[in-house]
Amino acid sequence: MGFKADVLRVFIASPSDVSKERDEIEQAIFKWNTRYAVDMQVVLLPERWENVAPTHSGSDPQQILNEQLVNGCDILIGVFWTKLGSATANYPSGTLEEIEIFIQQEKEVMIYFVDKDLKWGEDYPELKKVLDYKREYQGKGLYNQYDQTKIVDHLYRKVAEYKRKNSDDVTYITQKNTTPSVQLSTEAIKSEEHLSIESMILSGILTDYELLLLKFILDTEERHLGAVWKAEQTIVKINIWEKSHILKESLSSNYEKALINLFDRGLLEEDEYTREGHPKTYVIPLSKFDQIRKLGKRSNEMKRIFYEVETKHALF
């Protein structure tokens, strides 16, 4: 049976040395459609520069590509390894120009850097420049280490953010099979951000571990959460919270899974990074924290959800 959906065009931007990764990204987009298209009422359409044939000979090829394809896309996925790509009239490479267009237009951007062995004995004249841009994008919070298995989850977050920015007066979030649609109007909810958080919690798409982590944040006001070696510091605090609430160690045992899920859903942001560019702390923005705290106080349904998940994981 057919369904109504928004079509978002996803532009895959990269130099020529990552053709394998370009194909993997395209496959990840198709996988996202299989997993989420019906529930989110969004279909993602992959777009590649190889599929555009310039129609004006003698014109600037990058300008033609921008006009025919780049400007019409909604999400950009960029990927680099050892090259920046060919220079254009205005930028060191076409890929960098495409990324900058998306940034200027305030569209959704995902940038990956591939970390794999270099071929012995070959020269990589652009590698230093690639590393310089890696640091620049890291500072802007746009950088992720390339991992084929994470692309679908990262896309979920970007699509959720796109829907939040472009939501109508009423938002519907559904869950497969038995869970009915959750309908929330802007008369009852005064901000799009508030709407997104409340509907996400009430719809039932959050796991028990995600709900427990949100409850931990609300109870302790610990907005900064550790990752990699800093994760242990947060887990110690979670253990103390679990004992005070007479809970099993469900959250502390599944902390990193819950952390990444909330990040991919857009509820957390990367805060600090290691020298290698990996996140070492995440933070829930103060605006989101305030919204959840207000919901926890005034919404009986929210109180019921948090009570039920704590009861489910009670020690006795």
C-alpha cells in the first residue's frame, strides 16, 4: 500500500579517491528508506554528480553542477580520504564549494573522514590539506569518523532535525504495528523543539535505557555525559543514582548504547573531542534540558512513563 511522504534529496559530495565509500553511502540511504521511510513519512533520494550531464558547453562545470543539482538538494553527505578534489574558480575543490553552499544555506550537512591504511610508496600531496580541513570541520561540529555501519543512524538524526525545522502546526510520529499515532498541536505545545521532544517520548520510540538516561539527567542535572575514557566517570554517577532509586544496573550496563541513541536522535550534542577527533563528552543543550524538565513537572503522561520504566527496572 502506498503512503504519503516528503522526498528529501541527499547529495553525496566527495573527491575521486573514495568511490567505494560513495557506493556504501548510497546503499545506506536505501537501507534508511527500508527502515524508516514509512514511520517518518520521508523518502531519501541519493544524488551524485556522476548522474548530471552539463547542458552548456564552455560554462563553468561546477557552476552548472551547483545550479542543476547541489542547490536543489536538502542534505549533504561529504566524505574525504587523501584528496580534496579539483579546484574550482572560487574554492580549493568542488567538494569544499558544495559543502560551503550547504553551510551558507543552513541545510543539513554530514562530513566523514576515512581512516584506512595508505598505499606504501605512493605520494599524497593533498593529505596535509585534508587534515587541515578535518580540524576545521571538527571545530564546527560537522566531522565524524567514517563508519559505514553508523550512516543510517546519523541520517535518522539529520532527518529528525530537518523535520523539526520544517514541521507544520501538527506533527505525527508513529511506531510500527500496534502503537497508535501521537498527535500534538501547537496550541498545546508552544515551540517546535518542545513538540519534537514530547512527541518523541510519548510515541514510544525511545528504549528503556534512553528513558532511564533522560531520568538520570533530570534527577541529577548532569547535562555533560562522558564518552570513551570519560564514560567511566559518568557510569560511576549513574551507579550512585541507581542505588539511591533501588534500581538494577540496567542503565550503567547499557550506558554507551543509550548515549549514542540520544545523540543520533538529536537530543544530545558533541561537546569535547580527543586529539584524534572522537567525542569525549556529550551535552544536552540547556534549552532541551529546560523543556524536558518542564514536561516532567506538568505532564502526567510523562510522569507515568518515567514511573513505569523505573518500576520495570526496580531491584525488588
